[in-house]
Amino acid sequence: MTIVSTSTAAFFERSRRDIKDLRTQAENYQSQLSSGQKIDRSSDNPVAASRLRTLSRLEALSTIDQSNAQRANADLSLADSAMSDMSDALIRAQELATQASNSTLSDDQRASIGAELDQIFSNLLALANARDSNGHALFGGASSGDAYSLDAAGNAVYVGTASSGTLPLGEGQSVTRSMTGPEFLSFTGSAGSPTDLLAVVRNLADALQGAASDPTGAASAALTDLKTGLDSLTTGQTVVGTRLAWIEVTGDRRTDLSALRSTEESDIGSADLATTIAQLQETMTVLEASQSTFGKLASLNLFSQLG
């Protein structure tokens, strides 16, 4: 009788455990259908769960990189716009210098041209002190204030830092968010000494309004410096345009990588609706059959067999 009792207990225990496992499996499939996810707990599949966490972290970092890229794009776009306005102002300054170099003009006419150049200088100074997307100096490097200030003599002096900050774009890539004023406004003048476009325009305006003994010669000399300065400004615009293109390239790659991560995340963690339904139906069928079989076997005894 001990053998029979032991065998019966083992049969009941094994059957109970198998039915419990089937019920747990069915509940898991039902949970997957409700949540749309294969993995409810890390213990369900530690390797897959670890990979999903990695993908989630990478996506979070990608969001930060995208935010940096948007800021850099905004600042560089503002820089490009300001430089374009400067270019237009300098082209007008060249036209005025060409007029002023004509020896037939009267002093009053040259003074009138000088007054307009004063206005152009003020416009250039305002553009040089433009603000970025955070309200800081666009061309002042890391400075939060103005990039240029006026000294006691009214000359524009650069007061920003030596370089503009960089912003990470992901995967070890970064971009400089702008340019400092001296990087595109400063150059070597026709006299062989360092100067900048602000100084050229300001000095020409003063010369035409009586500060120079030979305003016609000053206007002719300024034409050379204005051309050199405009070339420097154009080079700066090219640099800004290249950086904007680089942001676009890294943005496209970020989008592609995000799509790949999304696909991998779906493959690893998302439950396939049709497959999960089929598995649930199969499990429920086996469970019902097991319960029915267990019930029939459990009701059998030695007397029913003898009868």
C-alpha cells in the first residue's frame, strides 16, 4: 500500500504542477496580448531585457543629441542670416566708397556719403552683437553679453571669448555652434596691418566727413580693404553653411539609427499579435485536455477496474 500511496501522490503532484505551468503560460500570453510586450519582468528573459534597456538608453541619448543639433542649427542659421545682412551692408559700403573716390564730388557730397557710412557702421555693429537662440552673443564665443563694445573714441572693440562653444551630435561627433566676430570680420588690411570691417567702414565714414586730408584717396584705399573684408565674410558664410550641412548629415544618420533601434526593440520586446493568439489558443486547448484527462484518471480506482 505504501508503493500505491506514493505513486498516487506523485501522480497528483505531477499533474497539479503540469496544469499550473499551463495556466501560468496561458496567463503570460494573455498579459502579452494586453501589454503588447513579450517581457513583463527581466527574469522572463535576462539577455533580451538587458538589450532593451541598452536600446532605451541609446534612444534617450539620441533625444539629447537631437536637442543639441536643433540648437546648433538655430544658432548657425541665425549666424548665416546675420552674415547675409552684413554682406548686403558691405556691398552698399563698396558702392558708396566707389562714389566717394570720384574726385569731382564736393565736400558736402562726400560728407553725405560719410553720414550714410556711419549708419552702415551702426548696422554692422548691431549685427555683430546679434543674439543666439539662448539670448547670448551670437558672435561673441562663450560671452553672454555683447561681442563688440565701443571704446572712448567710438571704435568697435571685440570683448568676447576666443572661440565659440561646441555641441555634441552623438557618436563622438560635434559641431561649433557659431563663429566669433574676429574669425570672419578681421583680416590684414592693404597697409599690411591687422584691421576689421567695422574699423574700415568707421574710418572711411570719418575720412569723408573731414577727418582726412585726402578723402578721395581714403575712399580708394578703403575699396581694397572692403573687398578683402567681404571675401573674409564670404568665407565665414561658407564655413557656417558647411556646418549646417554637417548637422543635416548627422541628423539623417540619427534618424536611421533610431529606426533601426525601434525595429530591434520591436523584434525583441513586442509581442506578435497573431502568433501570441495562436499560442494562447494552443495552450488553452492543452490545458483543457489535461484537466479533463486528470479528472478522468483521478476518478478511477481498483474497484471500478474489477467491476
